[in-house]
Amino acid sequence: MNKEQPINRISRPDLRVNPRKWSGSGSNNIASRLAIIATVTAVIGGIGLVFIYPYFNIERFRKYL
């Protein structure tokens, strides 16, 4: 270290993140988990109605072609 530099340095901030600070409340929020599960279920259900159901019921949908 150069003699002209000050001896007292600014402390380095702690960059580690506590996982409890990731959520807004810091606790196990059941409502947010249920909202995520409901959204994933709705997306999978929509994909099933649009793609999978017509595939398994091809005779029913051939009359529309």
C-alpha cells in the first residue's frame, strides 16, 4: 500500500443474500404458493384443451375440416 493512501479503508459491504429476504413477508406465504399452483394448473389445462383433447378425439373434429 502506498504511504500516501489513508490507512482506514471503507468496509466492504456484505454481498451475501439471506434467503429469508427473498420473499416480501419473510414467512411461508401459503396464498402466493396457491396462486402459483393455480396458474400452472390453468396453463396445463389450457394446453390440454387446445392440443391434447382434439388429438384423442380426432373423429369428432374431422367433420369441421
